[in-house]
Amino acid sequence: MIKFHEKDPYAPIQYSYEVEDILYRGKSKFQEIMVIRNPHFGKMLILDGVVQITERDEFFYHEMLAHVVLHAHPAPKKVIVIGGGDGGAVREVLKHKTVEKVYFIEIDEEVINVSRKFFPTVACDVDDPRVEIKCMDGAEFVRGQNADIDAVIVDSTDIVGFATSLFTKEFFTSIKNCLTESGFYVTLSESLHFHKDIVIEVQETMKGVFPLVDLYAAPIATYAGNWWTFSVGSKGLSPRELRQKFDMKTKYYSDEIHRQAFLPKGMYERLMQKKLEW
């Protein structure tokens, strides 16, 4: 059986996956796209040599990316999802009954098309009538948006290449300006195991824009470093508090997981003071 060796730009180790079949291999204007089948993880979406999702464990990431900020919001109606061409974040957002509109901003239309074909249980809601798909740069979309957005969720590739525009002070400022007073912003921010300096840098940049910034984590088996972080910004509301009753079908996320996902205050302070040593 052949093997796929992941080329993660930040990992000090290399992951290797057995390949039962290569289902798709192509190149868009932005990146190389591949879909393989693994005996344990099922179908896997790979962009530029880095695993993005697998059928078996994608719910850990998508549930934690979407539900923490949406449960911290009193009643989210308008949501922007940037990236996440596989559609998993959109699927989770639409589980919230108050949501009326989702702007789905993915720069690479081919990722959406490939996901529709090979990951129908993940991309199942991208064509819901509440979803408006725009294939463009997310940073360009949020620039000049009205301040009527309840949550902005960024599901980008690693913080390299065209994704770097989603981690600048200018982008964070555009996000803040388009959020309602009770709105939230959340983005992936790499692993505490392997990418501690990147986690700190994202937090520090966000602190220069948002009045309140916090950090939570989740276990993601197929992401380098496994202990994956999510950075949250708001105009004042704490993302640690649930303002809606948890009442939906999920596999991992729950109200209990929500409360326990955030870094303890003392550990967070040591992280930001660069006193966490490993």
C-alpha cells in the first residue's frame, strides 16, 4: 500500500498515512487539491500537501470552531464564514435556529466543488437558501461591511501564502468594525505544542484591536501538534459564558466542553508572558 507523507510547513515531525485510493488530484488557481482514502480516517482532503479534514474526525474541528462563539452570543442572526471550502463550518453554523444569513466567503471555488462531490456529509448545507457563496478574498469582503454581523468565523489554511491576509491588524480592524456590539470573531491559531510563538503572535495582534481577546483549545488528531487553538475577539462579551441553552445534535461540543475548553486564567497569563516552557 502506498503512503502519503504530509508536508506541514510548521511541524517538526511528519505524518504518514496509508493510501487505499487516490480519488482526486488537481490544481486550482491557488493550490494543489487532493482527495485520498485512508483505511482509518476514510476520505481525506489535502491542500498543498497538508491535511485539511478527514471523514472520521472533522467534527472535532468544525464543532469547536463554530459553536463556542455562537453559543456565547445571545442570538446570532448574521454570520460570515471565511474559508472552510469543505463546508463543515457552514453546516455547524446552520444548526443554530436563530441564524438567518450566512455569507460563505471562500477564495478557491474548486475546493467547494471538490467537497460537494467527495464530502457530501460535510458540504451538505452549502447550498442552503440562507447561504450566500462569494468566491473572493475574505479580507476584501469584510472591508467596509456594515456593523450588523453577529459572528465572523475564519477557517483558513495554515498562516502562510494567501491566508496571511487573514491574520493582520488591518483585517482584524475590518472585522471589529463589521461586528455588532455583542458580536464575536474566531479564528484558528495553530497548536500550543508546536506553534506556541504563532499562538502568542495572533493573540497579541488581536489585543491591539479587540477590547477582549481569549483562547481555547480542542484535540485534533490529524492537525500537527494535535492541541489546536482558537483565538476569539469581541467588543466586550466574554466567550467563556454560554448565553444560549445547548440544544442541538453534536458529537463532541457541549455546554460542558465549552466551559472547559478555555485555557485556565493562570496558564493563559503565563503563555502571554512567555513563561510557558516546553
